[in-house]
Amino acid sequence: MTEQKQNRSLVIVIAAIASTGGLLFGFDTGVISGALPFLKESWDLTTGQQEIITTAVLVGAVIGALGSGRITDIVGRKKVILVTSIIFALGSILTGAASSMWFLAASRVILGIAIGISSFAVPLYISEISPVKARGALVSSFQLMITIGIVASYFSDLYFADESNPFSWRWMFYVGVFPAIILFTGMIFLPETPRFLIGKGKDEEGKKVLEKVEDPALVEEAFAKIKEEIALDQESVGFKELFSKTWRTPLFIAIGIMFVQQFVGINTVIYYAPTLFIIAGFEGARAAIVATISVGIVNVASTVVAMFLIDKIGRRKLYFIGVTGIMISLTALGMFFFMKDDLGDNLRWVIVGTVLIYIVFFAISLGPLGWLIISEIFPLKIRGVGMSVGALSNWFFNGIVAFTFLKLAWLFTDSGSGILKGTKEIIVDKAEALQYIATEFGNNAKNYKWDEVTHEIIETMPNPAGAFLLYAGIAIIGIIWGMKYIPETKGISLEQIEEHWRQGKAPNELK
Ligand code: BGC
């Protein structure tokens, strides 16, 4: 085996181990959908309480990303990932063992903290340890693992779901411990990144790692470049330095790409897929399972395609192809939902088809590119802080979209034209039913009605057409913004990118 091939296999192993952090990210965000129906039964949860449990992870992720960027720049990437894997394991055990709804919510915040930290520390680690030519594909393995984690959580929920045991959610949470153990054990054996080591003056150690991972012909040049850039940096001063004029452009790119990634509504599609498919006319629970799993699998498969393309055709091309496809499919989704009554039976197939096309375009562009680009554009000294701000924006925007999607959809829905989602509870006495609706749903009571004929409380869904058209509008903004701000970082070393900003050049001049 040539030395170069050997290096290649080693970096693939390194990336595979580190990206288990992505698996945990996907698994721990996805696991809740299958667990919720059981949790609801165990503790008789209201809709509000279910929302608290679901969003607790997002709150934790914001806290995790906010609090740990600077630490990553001080103690190193590897140590932070090691500690994060312990928090992951702890979070999984606590959520599985939770004795009350508040206990569970608090444990989900802890899990969220681990997700928030790993969402930037892992791509940062992989990016800094990767050889220039394969950096895009290797960092995208993080996104691949996120998508695999989402699908794994669906299958595992399905496996542990036991209709006769309302507490079967416990095992759904406990299994998260296993990938956390793999991450911890694997990371013990992995080196710290050469860039962090050299940045801390440990030249010999850093060079040794560089020799193991970089293309042998490029080791000397890479080492010299890293040293050169470090000599130009003043002592890092964290957040203050990040907001200085020189680094304002990368900061704007990081926040901007995360804004576009979340505001094209990816998670409304991922998490509401079952509901969308039921609206479109598929029958109940079976449809929900087929929908979620098919969306998940298409997401994984398209991410693999992206990994092959990202270092060949480059970041910018993928961005424009992807966001244009996203814009078109969102517009189509919006129009189909508007024409719902005219489309009749055909609706279900056009919705399934369009949702899957949307996922393909997301997975070849914004999915991997969001995390990849924020791992490439910051200078070494403040890379941890910079990336943590990118991750923080991601989770913050994710929270806003999750929180506003249904409200937004109601805003665009004429009264009476909401869509019947299904049966909630069966209560025979009308007075009791109305009382139930008022206490259970509070301000949202208008979305629920008492059906005289079937004696059921029925939840209605808003028509999401307007919301999807709005997200399509954001995709257009994303395309215009991207022309100026998406850099082509393919085949360019992190040090050359740093140098580019220092010279005050524009993002679209990078080639
Ligand atoms: C996004 C997540 C999303 C996932 C879907 C990630 O890049 O940050 O919000 O759920 O992709 O594959």
C-alpha cells in the first residue's frame, strides 16, 4: 500500500469515529417522535407539556453551543468531544430513568447541551484533521451520520414500541447510551488535531499528526502555512476578536447559511412528514410509518451522493443546484396544497413525490454545506468560538421555525378550511368534552371541536400551503444572498481561506 493510500484509510477511520457525534445528534433529536405517544399515556400529558419535552433539546443545544466554543479553543477539540460523549451517555440514562415529566424535560436539556456542543466540535475536529482534497467529503460524513441517526431512531422506536406497556419509551431513550460509549472509547485513541497542537506551540506533536493524515507531498507546505498564519494572529481574545472587522465576513456567512438551512423549513418536513402524508390522503398510522421511513432513507442516500460531489463539483455549484431545487419543490408543495380539493385522489402521490424531491435537494446542498462551511471559514485562533456561533444560530433558527410553523399555517388558513387531522379522545358527554377542550388546549381551543355525530373531539390541521410558499420565498433570498456570500472552498487549505479574509477580499472571489 502506498503511503498516501494508508493516510487515506486512517483519516476515513478517524472521521467515522468522530462523526458518531452526528449519529447521536440525529438519534437524540429523532427519538422523541416515536416516544411521545407512550409518554402521553404514561403521564397523561397535555399538548403544552409535550411541546416542553420536545423543545427542551433545542434549549439545551443553544446553551451547549453558546457556552463551549471558547473552551474548545483553550483545551482542545478532542477533550471537548470526550466530555460531550459522557454528557450524551448521562443524558440518555437520565431520560430513560425519568420519574416525572419535569425530570424528563430537565434531562432532555442535558442531552440538548451535548447535541449543541457536538454539532460544532465534531465538524471542527474533522475539518482540522482532514487532508485538503478530501475535507468536504470527510466533514460531510458528519451530516451523513445525522441522517443515519434520524432513521436509526425511527427503527429503534418501532422496535421498542409495545402497545401493552406505556413505559416502553424508557428503552427508546436508553439505547442512546451505546453510540455515546462508542464515541468515548474511539476518541480516546484519536489524536488532537494538528492545527490545534501547532497553534498551542506543540509543533513536533502537531507535525507528527499531520504526517499521518495529510497527503505526503503536502505535509511540509501545510506545516509552514499553519505556522505562518499563527504568526499573524494576535493572542486570541474569543468573542471580541470574532466581532472584529476582519472576521465579520465569515461570521455573517456562518449565521447566513444556518438561517437559510433552517428557514427553508427542513424540520417541518422531516418531523411533520406523517401529518403531511395523512393530509394528502393516506390512511392513518401505517402511512405515518412509511412516510417517515421513506423520507429518512432518501435523506441518507442523497447525503451519500453529496459526499461524492462536494470535493469534485464544489460547494457553490451544489448550493445553487440544491437551493433552486428546494425553492421549486416548496412552491410546488404550496400550490398542490392550495389545489387540494381539485386534485382529489392524485394529491397523495404528488405530495409524496414532491416531499421526496425536496429532501433530495436539501440533502445534496444545505444539509452538509451548513456544517461544512462553518467548519472552514474561521481562522484557527477563534475557530471554536466562530463555529459555536454558527451552531448556536442553527439551533436558535430551528427553534423559531418549529415554534411558528403551525401558527403560521393557521394564519394563512381561512376559518373552516382547516384539515381534519384525526381523532383525539373519545368522550361521550358533550359538557365534559367542552370542558376538556378548554382546559386541555387553552388558547388553541379553537383548533379543536366537538363532533355531534361521532361524539369525538377532533383536531384540525391548518393548510400548510401558505407556510411552504413563504419558505420558498426564503429560498429565493438564499439564492440571491449566496451569489455574494457562498465561498468556493473546494481544494483550498484552511490557512489559505484565513489569508483571503485577512486581505479583505469578498467571499465570491475565493477560488
Ligand atoms: C440540520 C437539521 C436537520 C438535518 C436533516 C441537518 O443538517 O441541521 O436541522 O434535521 O440536517 O437531515
